[in-house]
Amino acid sequence: MAAPGVTVFVCVSCRDGEDADLRPGARLLEALRARLSERNLDIAVEPVDCLAVCKRPATVAFAGAGKWTYVIGDLDGGAHVDDLIDSAQNFAATDNGVVAWKDRPACFKKGVVSRVPPVS
Ligand code: FES
């Protein structure tokens, strides 16, 4: 089986600053899985415990074989799910993971924390 065009790692450990019981990433993961179950897309989703961006929940990383990895924060499990899926599709469509600025929804443009080159 071929590797997915993108794996979206979602931190499920961050806590909301105002409500310590809320886990924004867990909510985002649930919303992503629900939305993706309705569509047949080349997107894998994996929960992770920490992406070291704990002050900017919810946080995800886009990764793919031979591609730059992007870490994105400040995501909302309700408002950003569709834009996040669009971003992941645009990432998957690239050869190297670098998504053109015009192909980045606002949450991708504003939320980028870092990018890391692929291992060559
Ligand atoms: S606990 Fe979520 S990035 Fe650290």
C-alpha cells in the first residue's frame, strides 16, 4: 500500500488556557476524523502527545515522505476543519511539501510555526 500524500499529526495534549479540562486538539482530531469519514481523501490523521507548541493550541504537523514538514498552531476544532483539510490536500498535491502562498487558507498562513526540510 502506498504511503499517504500527507499525514496530519494532531497534538491531543494541549490544554485550553481558560479551561484546563478542554483539550482543543482532541476536539480537532475528532472533527477531522468525522469530516474525513465522509470523503475519500489521501489524508492520514494521527494523534500525538506533544508537538512542542503548547502555547498555541490546537497544533498539527503536515508530514510526507520526501517533503518539508510544516507545524501549524492556533487552530480551532470547529472553525478550521475544512480549511485544514484543504491545506492538507494542497500539501499532498506537492512534490516537496512546499505549498504556494495562494494555496494556503488563512489558518495555514497565520498559524505556521515552522517548517523542516526532508531528509535527503
Ligand atoms: S501539549 Fe500540544 S504541543 Fe505540547
